[in-house]
Amino acid sequence: MNLTSDFVDSYEEALVKNIVIVFLGLIINSINAMLVVTFFSNPIFSRDSRYILYINLVMNDMIMIFVSVALYVMSYTLRFVNFPFCCTLLILAATTFMISPLNLAGMAIERFIAICKPLHHHQICTPLRTYIFISFLWCVGAIPSLADLILLFSTQPASFFRSPVYCYPLIVFPTKPHQDRKTYSQVIYMSLVWLILIYTYCRVLFTAKKATSQGSANKARNTILLHGVQLLLCMLSYLTPILNFVILSDLPAYRSNMTFLIYLLTNIIPRLLSPLIYGARDQKFARKIRERFTCKVFILKIVPS
């Protein structure tokens, strides 16, 4: 508990931080809810693997933002909560955290097939295969959290799971001797994921540029680069353990404020920009959003007889 007791915010600082986080969370989830309603109200989108993957990304970000903001507020308002409730929130947060970059990689591969093999796109990227791929993503995303949970069940007594805990990942799951080792493993894992995905995107970009004609080369490049921008925004959240490890160790007196800024810049802001970049650029999706959510003004002109 020394991690939290030595660096306590004042009432004004805590209030401002929580208002900012909750306000941004409400804005992001309101925008994402508008995208979800647009998707499910138009059956044409549910038959296209491109939009199925996109709406899975949006719904995944909605869950992550809701759970993440709830955990942040709980860290100020609820000192202790029941372990099952806390564990459920942490598993949801960790799973959705893992899914976002993998979902973006799937979206890039789908565009790669559509650009480089347009005649086989409808046979390869069917809605059924897309839903199978999404199920696979959720299973892969849940594996690290479930592994931590199994390890916890094997090392802790039964009384631990009935006791109230402080709902924070580093305190609930690992004990103090294992925190540094887990931080090192997170840094190594995130670095490998970053390098693999960046390499994949570069290969997709150059292959798509060669496979398309000169007239459509710019469109292919812009489409793949768009997914690359989304990936970079999403992968900022993977820098959180690295930034915490590097910055907080050198500036322990500013732990609370630096943690807030890192969380805001790497987890909240990218989730605000990423769905808008894709949803606003797609003409079909943007048109359906305008048709459903913009106010329509009818002018009735009465001509006297």
C-alpha cells in the first residue's frame, strides 16, 4: 500500500482529474454509441467484413473506456472492493487492451486482400470467417489475464478471494518481489509486438502499391497508411508500462501527476481519435450517420391559389 499512501492528491486535484477523465469517457462512448447504432440500423454493413471488424474495434474501445474510467474513479472513491468484482473489471480491461492492435492488424489484412486480390476478396473475407476471426481475437486477448488468474488461484489461500482488495492491477495480481520482473516482461513483450506489427504494415504497404495500377496506387497507399496511423494511436497505450518504468523511477515526487498525464495521453486520447479517423473518412458510413443523427429542416412553401 506504500504505492498509494505516499502520494495522495489534494481534494481539488483529485476532483479535476476525475472530472476530466469522466467527461472525456462520456464523449468517447457517446460518439462510439452513435457509430454502433448506425451499424446495426443498416443491414448492408453487417454483410461486409470491413465494417464488422471496424464495429468490433469500436465496441471493444467502448468497453475498455468504461472499465478504465470506472477503475480510475474507484481508485479515488472506493478504497477496497470485493475481489470477484475487481477481478472481473481487471480482466475486461486487460482483454480489451490486448484486442485493439490485433483488430487493427486484421483490418489492414482485409484491406490488403481487397486491394491486391479483389476477385477473391468476397470468397476469403466472408462474414462468417470474420466472426470466427473476432472470436479468436477475444480468446487471444483473454489468455494473459486468465493465466494470471490461474497463477493467483494456485499461490493464494482461499480466504484471499473472499477478502476486500484495493482494485489496482499491480496490487491485486503480483506481489512486490514480482513487480519488477513483470514490468521487464511487459516492456519486452510490447516492444516485440510493436516491431512485428510495424514490419507487417510496411510489407502490406509496399505489396499493395506494387499490386495496384498507377491510378489506384494513391488510394491503396492512403488506405494502408490510415490503418498505420490508427495502429500508432492504439499502440501508444502499449507504451504505458515503459513510460511508468522510465519516468516514474526518475521522478517519484511527481508520480500522481505523471501517471495521470501518461494515462490520458496513451489510453484516453487515442480512443477519441481512432474511431473518428476511420468513420469520418468512409463516405458510406459518414452518409448514414448524417442521415440518422443530423437535424433535418423542411421548408414548406404555400402558394396561394
